[in-house]
Amino acid sequence: MEGDSQMCRNCKRSVASAHLALHEAHCLLFLVLCPECKEAVPQEKMDEHCRGGHQQVGCAMCQQSLPKHSLEVHEATECQERPVECKFCELAVRLSKVELHEHHCGRRTKLCPGCGQLFMLHVLAKHRDVCRGEQARLQEGERIPAPESNICCDYCNQMIPGNKYFDHLEKCLWLASSKGKQVRSSS
């Protein structure tokens, strides 16, 4: 049974069964298990191991106190204040604030290089796929209807199709003025 192995009772490592007795005798004489991290450490280096690896340090980004040996992993993957890149502007933003930042940043507008229309950044990537398809169809000679543009009404903040904006504006202004008269008459 050459491939047969067992676990050392001291260091918890897998050792070939044929060598287990010799390994454990050596292991018990020279190695101890760190009570904090469960790592097998030479007895004479245990104090140094505990001072160096288990010393409490503060994360520079979130000020959380944690063992020194976990700091690198914390800063790279766990810290909510670590910098991450905004998917729209590529600016470094704290992870805890990136959702809010991207919500606002994604509402900025940019011209589509394919069709020249203005789009919010959070929909521009989807539009580019459609736009590229339309550009390819145009090159093949196919006619494509002009896309409908929407305009934001300054009074009700609704997006209105461009060809219906002036009709909407008349109704919206009339409603705004009639509500104003009701408010004035009730005061």
C-alpha cells in the first residue's frame, strides 16, 4: 500500500503511512500548532510567528482592526472602502459608494459615434450593438426608419417622443396653470 497516507496528529498534514511514526516523533519534538491560525510552526519561532503574523493592525482604508496576516486579503477582496473602477468614467471610487456613483455617472450623456444621437451612458453600450447592426444593414442598402428621439419635459420630467413634445407641452402647461389657480383660490 504505497499510496496509503494518514494525518499527523500534531501538524495535521497528510503523511505516507509507512513514515507516519517517524514523522510524528520528529514533529512532536520540533513543531507546535499555532493556536490562532492552526499552522505548524517550529517551537523556537512561535513567539516570532505570533508577533509578526497575529499582531493586530488597522486597515488604512476602513480602519478595521484585524490580524496582520489577513490584511492583504482583506484589502484586496473584503474591504468595503477599497477603490474600484467606475464602469462609465473609469475613476477610482470606494466600493461602498460605487453603486451611487455609477447611478449618477451612468445618467450623463454622450453622442453615439455610429448615429450621432445623444444617449445616457448606462444605455449607450446596448445601443451601440443595435446601432452597429443598423449601420451594417444600411451598408447593404436596406432602409431603416429614423430612430425616435425623446425629450424630457421641464414641467413633469417625463420623457416624451420628439414628434409629440409640443402637444404634450401645451397639455402640461395647461395642467400646471390650472393647478396653480386651484392652489391660489384655496389659500
